[in-house]
Amino acid sequence: MAEQMGSCKYLFMSLLMLFQVVQCRVLTVSEIVGVKLPNQPKSFRFDLVHRDSLISPLSPGNISSTERWKRAVERSNERLQKFQLDSRSYSDKVSDLKDSQSSVSAGTGEFLMKLAIGTPAVSYSAILDTGSDLTWTQCKPCLDCYSQPTPIFDPSKSSSYSTVPCSSSLCAALPQYDCSQSSCEYYYTYGDYSSTMGILSYETFTLTAEKLPQIAFGCGEDNEGSGFSQGGGLVGFGRGPLSFISQIGPAVGNKFSYCLVSTTDPPSKTSPLILGSAAGLNAKTFGFTPLIKNSVHETFYYLSLEGISVGDNALDIPAGTFDLDSDGSGGIIIDSGTTITYLDQSGYDAVRQGLDSAVSLPQADGSSAGLDLCYTSAAADFPSITFHFKGADYVLAKENYLYHDSSGVVCLAMLPSSGLSIFGNFQQQNFHIIYDLDSSMLSFAPAVCDSL
């Protein structure tokens, strides 16, 4: 009898367990831990338009290719000065700005993207800038604003607009701000002596059809710039906490990429900017190198450059030439808004001498292109130039370092600098460049950009 009772009990327990298995469902991780997990990272794609393209609202019109190039070099020189100016005291910079009588444009970036702001959403074009953090647009009531092709944003007509309190860490992230009034008032300057002043605010930004609320931006009421067809502001893609990409980072997996078409491509071609998981590389072979953080200048994307070769010849460059110093100076950054590459003087001298020795051609005057080392013939067998970044070699074919003037002159698209070096966008053309901010890595591979 006891054995029968035991058998019945065993059968009952087995049936009960079977019933529970049939009735059970798989619990999600969020149910187990009792919290709501964020959605999967989203992806967005934009078409970047070069500011001097004929389809750009900033287009200078039907000017020669040589003039377009010279304008880009001039902007690059101003941008280099801006980055070097960052290391000086703010009072000195303000003094320089007040003394200047320059007529300037909205920032010094090279590419524009379209986005929308507010509720209801108002579309506008803005300059993409990986070398600054603050995203801003012109706002009513405008005390001093330049002309732009789209209506100036009116925050009073947006139901999602609010101001950022002075207690916010985003206000403290500004290089210059004032809280004497109740709101966080900012003053932001650029290397071409352009500037924006206004109120740091929150607003909903629309990317394609996706609305991203509570994005901090500058509502610019006093913006120094000129021209009749300016962009409507700037989108900061720097590495600091205030930048657009830093704020939306969790929504896009802290990853973005771009692939810049060649300056020789037809002006109707655009360059893809991709945010999120779709920003990954499809190439079979690619290089990746660490993104270095600078605690003094946290905006910039620093790289570790260990050497440079011309052809198979490693150049004799003093050790530490491209190293980031402990005081935040020096180093080399990658930047989408600087056209040409700038190398610290000793590094540039080595590249110049190495290339000149390799081609053995008579030099030409490059002043019309704003460059230093030029030749009258492009038919020579120009060697590759390789940048040896930590963990990866970035190989430049001649198309990525030689500018072809309309007169037949070809020039090295690099110039010397003092201290800071910049890896410019001419050297990035037809490369897919991926910024993975979670892993602090930069990946790259040659690509046909207009086919991505």
C-alpha cells in the first residue's frame, strides 16, 4: 500500500511538472530584473552635401575648380588657427574677436546635412562639424542674424521647446556661459571669427521619421555671419558631452560613419552619413586604430600616429612628433571639416623631402592652389604614402594626396603646422570611416562611397 501511495505521489508530481512546462512562457530579461530595457539601436542615413557643391545652399555659384579649392584651403587654414586658438585663454580669444572686422559664415565645416527641429518640425540645413560640440540654429527673436534659405526657428511656436537650467551639467559643459539671468546663456566662437550667442535649450529633433526629444542645442539670437545663402546653423559631432552624437549616442549604439566622395566627382553626388548599427564596414579587409582621449580638449578625435612612409621608405621623423603631450597640446586628430592634412613641421618636412626624392620632377609654383609642394606633370609614377597608425596602416594612393590644378599643376595636399596635426578630409575621400565610441576605435576601408 505504501508503495502504491508512493507511486501515485510520483505520478501526480510528474503530471504537475508537465502541466507547468506546458503552461510556462519564456520571461524577458526586463521582467526578470524588473526594469525596462532600452530599444535596440536605431539607424539613420543622411546625404552630406559639400558646401561648395552646386546643389548646396552655400554654393558660391559657377566658379572655377581652382577657386573652389583655394576657398577650401583658406577655410582649412582658418580652422587650424581655431584649433590652435583653443589652447589660449578665453579673454585673449574674445579680444581677438572684438578687434576683427572680418565678414564670416556659420562655422568652418565642409559638409551640410538636413534635419528638423521642434513640434511641429521645421526642416533646415546645417553644417556637420566633428571638431565642435554645440549644435545650434538661429532663433527668433533675432538680435543679429545672417540670411539663411529656410525660415528662422521660432521657439514660441514649438510645443516641445524648453530651456536648459543653469544647474544642468550640459550648461557647465559650455566653454563660456552666463547664468546671471535664470537661463543658461552661451557664447560660442569659431576659428574664422564667427560666433553664436543665445540660450541653451531643449528641443525635439526629427531624424528621418524618428523623433528624439530633449536634445540640448543653442538657440542662437546673436550670430555673426554674412551672406544671402547660409546654412541654418551647425550640428556638433565632437566627442564632448554636449555634442549631438554624444546626446543621441544610446539611441544609435554610440556609432556613426561617413564615406566622402571625391572632389572630382560630379556635384550631384552626395556622401553618406550613417548613424547606428548600419554604420558597420562591409569590406573584407579593413584597419582599426584606437581613438585617443584628451582630457584637456575632449572634443577632438585623436589618433596614435607612429610613423609615415613614402613608397617603401620609412621616413626619418623624430620620435614623439605626433604624440599627445600631457598638457593637452600636440597630437594628431581626424577631422571631417578640414580639407587638407596638416603635419607638425618636422613630419611635414620629412614627407616633402621623401616625396620630392621619389619623383625627381621639377617643382612648380603652387601659390594659386594655396599649397607648397607642386609639380607640372601628373604623368610621373607617384608612390603611395602610408600613415602608420597604431595597429593599422592607412595607405594613400596618389588620388588621396595629390590635388590636380586646372592648369595641369599637381600639388601635395598637405601643409606644415606647429604642434597640432590634422588628418584632413581630402585624405579620407573614398574611404568608409567608422567611429565606434563605445570601444573607442576608428575603423576604415577603401570604398566606392556613392554605392554604399
